[in-house]
Amino acid sequence: MSIAGRATAKRRWGRFLLDLRAHRTARRAWGGAAGMVLVLLLNGCFRAEPPADVVIVNGNEPESLDPQIVTGVSEMRITKALFDGLIRLDPTNAAPMPGLAERWEVSADGKIYTFHLRTNAVWSTGDPITSADVEWSWFRALDPATASDYAGQLFGIRNAENWYNGEVTNRAAVGFRAVDAHTFQVELNVPLAFFLELCAFPTLAVLPRRTIEAHGDRWLHARPLPTSGAFTLEAWRVNDKVRLRRNPRYWDVAHTASEIVDVLPVSSPNTALNLYATGAADIVWDKDLVPAELMDALVGRPDFHNFTYLGTYFYRFNVTEPPLNDARVRRAFALATDKTRLIGKLTRGIGRPASHFVPDGVAHYSSPPGLGYDPEAARAALAAAGFPGGSGFPRLTYTFFAASGGANLHGKIAVELQQMWREVLGVEIELRQIERKVFYASQSKLDYQISTSSWIGDYNDANTFLDLFRGASGNNRTGWKNARYDALVAAANAETDPTRRAGLFRQAETILIAEEVPIVPVYFYLGYNYYDDRKIGGLWPNILDEHPIQFIFKRRSPHPPSASGRPEKRVGRAATRS
Amino acid sequence: MYFLKRILWLIPLLLVVSGVCFALLRLTPGSPFDRERRPASPEIERQIAAKYHLDEPVWKQYGRFLRDLLRGDFGPSLKYRNHTVNDLIRQGLPVSMSLGALAFCLALGIGLPVGCYTALRRGRWGDYVGSLYALLMVCVPVFVLAPLLVMFLAVRWHWFPVALWGSVRHAVLPVLALGLFYSGRVARLMREGLLNTMHAEFIKTARAKGLSETAVLLRHGLRPALLPVVSYAGPMLADLLTGSFVVETIFQIPGLGAAFLNGFLNRDYSLVLGLVMLYAVLLVFLNLAVDFIYTLLDPRVKYE
Amino acid sequence: MSEGQGTTPLSPGRRAWRRFRQHRIAVASAWFLLCVIGFAVVYPPLARYGPNELSAAQFAPPSAAHWLGTDVHGRDLLVRLCHGARISLLVGVAGAGVCLVMGVVWGAVAGYWGGRVDSVMMRAVDVLYCVPSIILAIVLMAVLEPVFRRWLDAWHCTKTPALARLGVLFLALGAVSWLTMARVVRGQVLSLRSRAFVDASRVLGASPVWILRRHIVPNVLGVVIVYLTLALPGIVLAESFLSFLGIGVQMPLASWGSLLAEGTEQINPIRIYWWLLVYPGGLLVATLLALNFLGDGLRDAWDIRRDS
């Protein structure tokens, strides 16, 4: 009707003059529309907010701020400012230090931890924090209804996994309990060298029981929101900002250096750089927010901080698929990978080529040597596997995922790898770039041949890397299973003596990177932050890239070296943001 | 009566649109909880799926979606797990709407005069310059225009903030990036509409009365010439109000455009469905408004 | 093409062609497009570098060795632009082809049969209009790609990922741009259907298929060609947006969109490799302009008013 009506109208509009009445109505209609638009604008969301003391650019929008739901580093940085655990990490070196627990004792066999909670710790609403809160929170993490990705962090505790799976239904059988209001006891299956670090992990944080029980999944929208950490959540607008305000009742409030901190979700490196360059942000602290091609120009600047970091970029082989089921073929690919050239080209020489999987700098451990770049040996290995000069080698695909905006380091690495393998081995590899979710799905289903991968350590221990390739690990994703490797890792996990433990891990890693080679490490991540030391204080570089927001502050008056007539940036920023 | 019927038509439309989208989303490979690292045990994965009813048969999930839809509830977001889809729309819609409305004003504000001017100057230099402007705006991809605007107007010359949302100054660059493209489209439609009316009988009559060319066109020709622009303005406004992925991503604006595409890339089924529903409703109502304005501009158009 | 109408001394096609030749900008655009296509076909085999030939000359500015400079991998930009032109225009033409077939068939059938068939088919178009097209394109690509891959693997194809992606791109981009075409064709067919010569054929017992082929299709051809030239730049632009998202053509293939996406990455306050932005951007915009001018010229030549 409308289409036909319009068509006839158009065909005949030439023979018609509009009368004045229609004029007036039309004018009124247009006026009305314009008025509506104006009202919309006035109603729109231009807010007048006081400027923050510190503005931090933080990577992707947090999926959640529930410490037991979050999975990403950027989210955990925020949740750690809101909800404390028994243990905190030292901002200077990321070592465990007292949090809600003032002190603790460990039994001689290393299996029983007794924590003594502070008596002066209260929620931001004023209620005391007791060990019953800790117990409830940990049980919540183990409640299937919470659907916590990281519930597994608690599985080292006696019967925790059985409780999760419903095989144990007696609460008292689970290895943690509130002994009294300020004493909390944990019993582990086997001694864990990194258990204190684990206690600082967000999944093990203390959460407000009553608020959660009253509001369900939307509990973070409740006001007032009781927090146990250094800040309260003043505002959380998706893709806009998270605004933190100092929690005046925090037991360590004396060390909270800033009143208001804004945490911005930014996912484009160029936007992050622009925000920083124009003074709209004080700190950029996500390694993915540094444009790789500018690395050489950035690295010389005093406000650009880089440091060793617990992360490895590597590629996986699907070892169930011939000819990749032959370790010689996998070794050939590894030996043909010129990591130095890769770094030289793609990150302009800034980076650490990796020949082993566990990053250098991890505590109490040093890796065995792995396979370096050796074209001769690579060709020999391929020939030994029956493909001399690459002849007869099937066309394999290298799978990686797409990133928007062209900021796609994975793609660039793929292009370089393709060329290296062509040059050195004479094999032709097809590239396959797919969406991120499809990528992870196909990696899990082993629907790939060679694929890009990376791993960031959860805590400072070799185990967070080497556990990955146990046959039973859900994150193995290579189809590779090796009984000797599994036994070595299991033995190392149970070992308390640091030297012997490191020795076992070293044997396991040798199998992984030099003998069987289901994966090939490419480079170790560097942590990157940019902030101006003369204006911002309270951040220290450390291997976990751990920077508690509590200690970060903006210097009121710049340090003497910078006082040379430089106007304080803060004024300018306040003007543009108001 | 006609309008009432059109509004009722919305119900089957939404049903079909949601069904199609639901099916397509479930057919796409990858699921919301496929991530770089899997939980420590398969049991945890199972429990997460169960919490969001992803383990049920698809028809049952669709039934659940429809039941919630009746109550105006789109369910929890699968990516932003502390928010419901309604929360996200409530936060993002006002932002996208003010951005879109401003861009709409800009598009009409530039497009209509340029369109009229080029039509009046047909075949002369003014026409070529104006038409080239209009075409350029249509041809330069937003993802090129926006970074260039930022580079020069914000980073080099410090006229405007580089990104973020919060004040009128923050809105200038995104509105430009978003509005300029549509201003090109509007200018082209306006020019064509006006050129078409120029050959019409009643214009010849008016000319015969001795009015000047410009006066003839502006007084008599403008109204019917607006019709193509008006019919384009409906879908355009729907597009603008629901936001643009590129502009919102580059300027870090908390609107719905970025949420839409990211929602799909994250396989946030409920968010994408909710936004598609919103877009469909908006589109139907704006097309209705277009029809209504038609009746005002051209009284011969009657709907029964 | 319109020889089927050969009763009049000057067929509509020939009349349009005569008018088109007087449209100077459109003719110039056509020549420009021909030059671009010609260069893209002729230059790469003569060039010193292959499109995927990596070198140590990373980010080399334009020089005698590399006329338009090199990219992050040290690949020659000119050769890649030529290959990009092939891909981009191929995607545009093939996408337009899909759009043509779906739009014309859908619109012609709906318009010719009319009644219930028409209303059901047009309601389907309304439904599809309610889904934002770029989302629809991405969903279609994600759904169809595994299917394509399986087919190609079954045929022992050696370039599966790249070909599967290209095929899916054609289909998805065509599938989201046929809606307007279907509406326009339907409108045209609807008005033709009631014309005397069609009635005459029907009375004489001609089959619907014969009537469609003999009378309707030739008369709709003009509109179709015009809308096709207008849909083409839209498809090229959509492809560039998908490349910007990282789900356009398969690496290491290049399209103008993917080259431009790499260029926009370079817009930053510290250092700009301008050639990576200016050349792909300039070429893309110039080509889209030419396509639009060409479309305008054709429309004027056929004297078709744009419908909403």
C-alpha cells in the first residue's frame, strides 16, 4: 500500500500545487521533529563530573567486576582495587604480603595454612570482615551456580574439586573453615609452593555476602556496594569508564594515594596513544595497547617503561594430524623459525626471542636450552622424516585470529613464518585467519594444523606454564600426550624442595621444547607501561605487571628535574574534561 | 487505521526477525564461552553453559527468549555478565541517540543546502564543486576519515579532545565523522529530487507567471523535491540512532554501535538479539513517520 | 541486449548509449576504470617483485626501487595495489553478480505473479531490511565458511582457506545488497505487467517464462544495469570495512580494503608512513568516485529516476 501509494504520488506530483494549510502543518511537523531532537540532546548524557586524580587506560571493557567471574588481567586490576583477599601482592616486586590476613602459619608438611585476620578490617559500609565472610566467599567460588571460570584455582584445597563436582556434600569435609571470627584454616591436598600467591588471586577474594544474596548477578549495581578493598565503585558505565573512589574505612587507607581514579576501557592502541599524548590519560598499562611498529621510537622515551613479563608467544602443532604426528617434522619447523628476524621486523628489535617455553625471570627456575634457528638442521630433520627439500610435503594451514583496525600482530607473524618455512624448508603453508571465537572453538576441537597461541602466567611459578601440556589439561589443545612429561610435572608439583622441584620441571620442559616439540616458543612478552615518572608515582615495574591502584598517585608539584618551566598538565586536562 | 495496521504488523515482523537471527546466531561456529583459556575442569564448562541455559535444546532456548521478551526482558548479557541486556541498552541508547541526532542534524544541515545549491547551479562550477563534495563524502570510508580528523583537529591542533564522551566538545569530532558521510547522501538525493521537479508541469506554470528561477524552485519546487530525502531519512535515522561501530570504537564512545558488532564477535547472543529487536522496532516506527510526513508534504498520498 | 525490441529504428539500448557518450564525466570515469583494470592486469607480471615477496627493505619510502614504497614486511606496495585492485574489483563484480541474480529473480517473480506470492516475498524483504546489513554479512560469512571449506577440501583444493573466504565474501556481500534491487525490479515489472503487449502475448497463450524472458527482462534491463553500477561501489566499500575488521580477504592476499586498513593503522602522533595510507586510500576513493559517476551517467542515459 505504502509503496504503491508513494509510487503513484511521485509519478504525479508534477501536476499539483500544495495548499497553504498543508504548508503550515508541514512546518509544524518539522518544528516538532527539531524540538524532539533538541530535547533528546538536552536529555542526552553530557555529564558534569569532577575530574579524576588519575586516569588510567586499561585495555578492553571488563566483562565483569565480580572477582570470581573475571578472567582477564585488565579486569583483575580493577577487582583487586575493590575486593581484597587474605594476601596482597607487593607493588614493588609482586611478592605476597599481608592483606586481610595480618599473619599466618604453615604446618611443617606445608599442607595446612592458618591465617589470622585483622580485627580492624571492615567493609566500606562499616560492618566487620570476618573469617565467616572468607569461608562463604570461597564456597561461592566453588558453587556451580556462580559459574566461575577460575573455580579451579581452589582445586588444590582438600575436597574442593569433589565438592564442586557434587561428589562430596558435607561442607565440613572441604579443606577450609572459619575457626573463629578472625582465624581461617586451609588444608591442601599436596603442598603448593605458590599457595600464598594464589590467595592474592581475585577468585579467592572476600565478597559481601548479604549484597550478593539480595541482588544476584546484578549485585555490583547495588548501592551502597560494600567493598573490602582500597576503593569503592562510584560508577561503572560499560565502554565508558569505571570510577573508583577512596574507601575511607579501608584498614590501610593511610596508603591509598588518590581520591578518585578513572579506569578507561580502550581497545585501540592508537586511541590509547592519542589519549596519552594529549594528556587525557596519565597511564597506559596494557601491553596490547602499544603500537608494535612504533616500538623503536617509543623505547627511548623516558615515560616509556618496559620490563620482563610472564608471558610467552608460541605456536601449537596439532600432533594428531600427519605429517605433524612426526616429532622430526615438528622439530624441522621449530629449527626453521628465525625468531630474531621476526622481532627485528615486527617490533623493531624490541623483544626477547624465546627458545624455551617458561619465560626467563620466573621465580626459582631457569629453563633448559631449546631449539634455536638452524636452517641446516631443519632441512636435515625434514629430510629424515621423508620430505627432503620439502618435496611431497602436504599443504598445511596456519590458523590465527583476526583483530580489528588492522592492529594484527598475529597476522604479521603468520606472514613472516610462512616466508621462513618456504625459504628454509621449501614447504608451502596456507594462512587461515578467522574470528577469535571461531579460532578458540577450532583450537579446542583440534580443527587446525598449526596455530598461533600465547600464554600469560597467573602467578610467578613455572607450574602455571608447564601444567598446560599435561595430557589431561583442557588447555593442552595439541592432542599431545606424554606419560613421562605428565609424571615429571606431577612430581614437581608435589615437591617442596625448590632445587629438586626446578630439576623435575627442567626435565619436563626439555621433553616439551627440545624432544617432542608439540609447541614452538617464539618470543617472551615484554610488559609495557607509559606514564611520566615526574608526574605519576606509585608504580614499580615487576614481572607480574602488578600495579595495585591503591598506591598510584599524581605528584602535586613536579619533581625538581621537571620543574624547569613546564606547566603542570593537570590544569590543561581538567579544562578539557569539564 | 492504516497506521494501526502497520503497528500491528510489527508483531509478526519481530517474531520472524528474532527467529531468523536466533537461528543464524546458533548456526555460527564458536560460542560465548570459547576462550583462550579453558576452566580447570570440563565440569566447570558444563556448569557455565547450564547457568545460561545454553545446554538446552535450541527451540527451548528460543521459547525462553520469547517468554522473556513478552515481559520486555532480553535476559543477561553473556559477555558482560553483571549486566542484563536491558542495562546495556539503557546505558548505551542515550549516548548513541544524542550522537545520532546531532549527526542527523549535521547531515541535513549540510546536505540540504548543498543539494539545493548544486541543483540550482546545474552544469556550472558551483554544481561540480558541490557534487564532488557530496560524492567524496560517500566514497571516503569512515575508518579513514575518523582517524584523519583525530590526527589533525585533535592531536596536531588541539581543537577538540581525541576521544571519550562527556561534553559537547567531545561530541564534535564523532558527529563530524558520522554526519559527513550522510550529508553526502542527502545532498545527492536533494539535488536529484529538485532536478526532477524542475521538469514538472506546475513549475513551468509558475515560471510562466514571471517568477525568477530561484524563487520558483524554492517556493514551489522544494516541497515535492524533499520526498526522496524524507524516505531516505527514516532508515538513515534508524542507523544513526543505533550507532556506528567504527566511530564509536575510534572515539571510545559508550554507545550501541560498538556493542552491536562486538556483541556478535563475542557471540553475546542475548545482546545481539536485543539490539536487533531494538533496531527493527525503530526502523518500523521511523518508516511510519516517513509515511506520515509524506502525507504532509504531498496531500495526494492517502493511506487507507 | 535490447535487440529483442528491434521493432523501432532506435532501440532503447542504442538510444541510451548515444546519450551516455555525451556525458563527459561518465565517459572519463569509464576510461579511468579501464586504465586501472588494465594496469592491474598488465603490470604485476612485468614487475620486479612478487606480491608476497618479503624483503628486508621494511617501510621504505617511495623511491626508484619501490615506486610507491614498501610495507611492514618489505613488500612492494605498487604490486600489492595491483593485486588488491584485482581482488577488490572481483569482489565488487562477483558480489554485484550475486545481487543481480537474487534481486532480479526475486523482484521479477514477485512482481509478475503478484497477489499472495508477491506479498509473502516482499514481506521477506522487509524482514531482511530489519537486520543491519553488515551484521548479516558477517553472520553469513561465519556460517557459510566452514561449509565452503568442506566442499573445497573434498575436491582436494590446495588453496582452501583463501578460496573459501573469497567465495563466502562474494555470497555474503551480494546477499545483503539485493534487497533494493528486488524492490526496484518488482516495481518495474508490476507496471509492465499491465501493459498492452504483455496482455496480448498472454492472450495468445504464451507461457509466463516466455513472457518474462521476451518482454519483461529486456525492458527491466536498463534499471538493473543502473542499480548494479550503484551497488558495486557499496560492495567494494563493504569489503573494505570487513577488511578493517580483519575478516575480509584471506592473508597474505591483499584487497584495497586490507591495504587501507594497514594504512590507517599508521595514523599516529609519532610517525606516519604516509604512503601506506595515501596511495591505497587515493586509489580506492578515485575508483569509487569513477564508479559512481559511471552509474550517474548510465542512469541519465536511460532516463531513470532514482526510487527510494
